[in-house]
Amino acid sequence: MFNSVRQVIREQIEFRDLIFRMAKFENKGMYQVHYLGTFWQFLSPAIQVAIYWFVFSTIRGGAPVGETPFFLWLIIGLIPWFFISPSIIQGSNSVYQKIGLVSKMNFPVSVLPTIRIVSNSNQFFVMLGILIVIALSYGVKPSIYNIQFIYYLICLFAFLFAFSLLSSTIATLIRDYQTALQSVMRMLLYMSPVMWDTSLISRTFPVVGPLLENILRLNPLYYIIEGFRDSILGRAWFFEDMVYTGYFWLLTLCLLYFGAKIHMKFRKNFMDYL
């Protein structure tokens, strides 16, 4: 029943060296014609953070979310999003873009979405370093809650892999899907707790607000982004809401199961769809 899942996971482990080499090669190729080279991986996120700081800390301001300054609350949600959004979009398009390479080299197609995720991870970890500096500058002290940051990183990469595996297969078979996905990701930026506090719905609409907020919580990215805030700001443990945690992992495992199943069924015929 789970043969497809086992095979896909085994391929990631067996070809892990290839995944990291190709991810490194893609990063070098992206910046090889730039004078600053891979330094842009450090400079680009720093510029993005500086722009948001200038807008939300000096020009627009922003009411604190609870006891947390708005810019700090915002940047904890934005930095994972800067990694999640391109990883989902590029991971979904990875098989379609690179299938010709696979036909010339001997490695499984299932590693292509993983290569995109790993490639984007370099900039993500740089931005996490910037986030730590910002949090410390706002007086956030290290706490025992920081330990679960590792757990939410596992959640993040597990979800991205499961979703990208399924999505990359669908995007290869149905090209309209990739265009639709890009539109959905733009919409999710405002339907996830990235730039606004969703508890405002419950406070503004006491009758239907709690229901609407729970509907928004069905988005698995909600679980991850709020988990990052819980870990850094020391708000709660992930096991305090086991129903929500169970929902996230059940959804992720379902995506992995169906993604692996569909991927293994169609991957021998991917060339026919190009």
C-alpha cells in the first residue's frame, strides 16, 4: 500500500549527495553573471527586511499584536513565507523544467522538487539568522520554547516536499495548474497569518468570526507560521493543541501518499506530456 512512498523516500536518501550538489550548482548558476556572485543570497534578504522595517517601523507604523511589536511579529511570518512561496511555485514546476535533464542522466525524477527546496534553503537560513538578530534587538530572550523551532522546521520541509511532489506531477500533466497555483499563492499571502492577525476576525465579528478563523486555520501554512511565532516569542508548545497538530500531519501524510502514488504512476510517461 505504501510502496510508492517508501520508494520515493528511499530515492531522496540514496541520491542525497546528488541533491545537494545540484542545488549548489543551481545557486552558482543563478549568480554567475553577477559581480557580487552568491553574496546576493545574503544581500537580497537583508534589503527585503530593511524595506519592511522602513515601511512598518518608520512610515506606517503598526499596532502591536498582543505585547509583540508589529514589525517583529510581521517579520517572523514573512521570512518563512519568503521561503515557502518560491519553493512551492518552483518545486511544482521543477519536473516540467528539468525532465529533459533526467532523460540524459541516471537519477530519479522525484529528486527534482527536492533540489529546488534545498536550493532555496540557503537564502532561508540566512534570513533566519537576520531574524534572530532582529528578535534579540527587540529584547526577545532565549527560552525553552526555542527548542521546538527544530520541530517546526521539520514540519516546514516535510510539507514542502509532500506538496511539491504531488504538485509537480499535476503541473506536468496539466499546465494550467501551474498558472492557477501562482494565483493561489498570491491569495494565500493575505489568507495566512503573515501580514495580519487573524484573531481580528473573531474580535470584529463575534458571531461568525470564530468560525471564519477556524476555516483559515485549515490552511497548513497557518500551522507552520504560527508555530514559528510560538517558538520565537515563547507563546505555546505544539503539543498543547494535539488536534491541530494531528490535522497538520494527517494532511501532510495524505499529500505525501497521493503525491508518491500519482508520481510513480505517471513518471515513466512525463516526456509524452512535454
